[in-house]
Amino acid sequence: MSRGAAAARPAFPPTRRWLGVVALALFVASLLWPLSQAADRYELWSLARYAVFALAIPPLVVLAAPWSRSEFVARLARRRARHRELRRSGGFVLLYAAVLIWWFTPTAADAVAGHGWLTVVEGLTLIPAGIALWLELLASPPLVPRVGPLLRSVLAAGAMWLVWIEAYVVGLSHADWYPRFHHTAGHGLSAAADQQIAAVVLWFVATAVFVPAIFANALSWLRSEEDPDGELYALMREERRRAWPSTGPT
């Protein structure tokens, strides 16, 4: 009886499940007062909520590894193992980038500020896109990344740079990046301070989230007993083979 119970236990530490609880708490807190009210008044809190949805919650969910042992998950894990291709991982990076950029635009931010229910839509699009990205960067049993640690570091760096660019756009903008937020002199933050602090927050959260993943994958690649360039060369050969149609024997 005890052996069967031990065999049914998950391979990952049970304490990791608490990361899922933290992710759920962050999502709920982002929708409730006072953060919801502050996000309607200041760019700082609006981008802080955006960072929670796009940057903080997805890796927590992936690290929590709350995946069930259902047949669907087993099939998904086998399918990911069969299709270990860079273009599939790159596709999820592009999907994440598209969703990230859309909700960063002034048009989307104005719509969210004017219609509170869109906050839920924002979260329910940013979070799944982020989870899809992080499943390509970290192991979440029984799901594993499609590519090796070197390419995972490159993909994580690309996603981080995208968020950095967004932070620079806000911080260095001479005009109001989000015109909907009105600032009154002598009351609260000025428009310049609001944008600059918001940029720092966005930059800091992206750095805190992606840099550990970049270095962890880079160290894993350097410590590998296999040839560190073998994976890259194998992927290049595979891409060349797909690019040239087979002509058959002449």
C-alpha cells in the first residue's frame, strides 16, 4: 500500500505547488482594490499590473508544475518530445511578443482603463501566452522544453530585451505615452515621474524574472558532458534538410 502511494507521488517537490497559490493570489490582487483603482490613475500601477500578468505569474505557474497525470497531459508531453524543433519554440516566442506588444499600446491601455472588465481579458491573454513561452524555457514535469539550454538562454534573452525596449519607450518618451492618464500639478506624481518610475518597474521585473533563467540555462549548457556545439549544429543541419526538398536517386 505504501509502495503504491509512493509511486503515485509527483516527481517534483510538493512545496513547488505553493508557487501556484502565489500566482493565483497575484492575479486576484491585480483585479481588486486598491491596485485596480490605482491602475486607472497612474501609469506606474497600470504597468505594474501588466508586469504581473505578463512577467510574474507565468513562470510561477510553470515552476509550480501543477500538471495532472491525465492521458491528455501524457499525450501532450509525448508530442512535445517528438517535435523538438527550434521553429516551434520560436513560434511561441513570437506569439508572446505579439500579445505583449498589443496590451502595451496606448490603444489597449486606454480601453482597459475605460472598461474595467477588459482587465480580466488582458490577464487571460497575457498569462497563457506567457505560460506557453516559459514551457519552452523551463522544465515543468511531465512537460519539458523542446530545445536545449543554449537556445533556451537565447530565447529568454530575446523576450527580456523586448520588455526592456518597452520600458525604454515609456521612460524616454518626451510626451505622455498613455494620454488617458491625467496628472495635476501638486497632486500625486507628475507625468514625467510617473512614466520614469513605471519604466524602472517594468525593467526591474523583466530583469528579475528572465536573468535567472538565462544564467541557469547557460550554466546547464556549459556543464553538459556533450559537445556544447553539437545541439546547435544538429538543429542547423535539420533546418537545411527541411529547406531543400528531397530529389531522390538519379
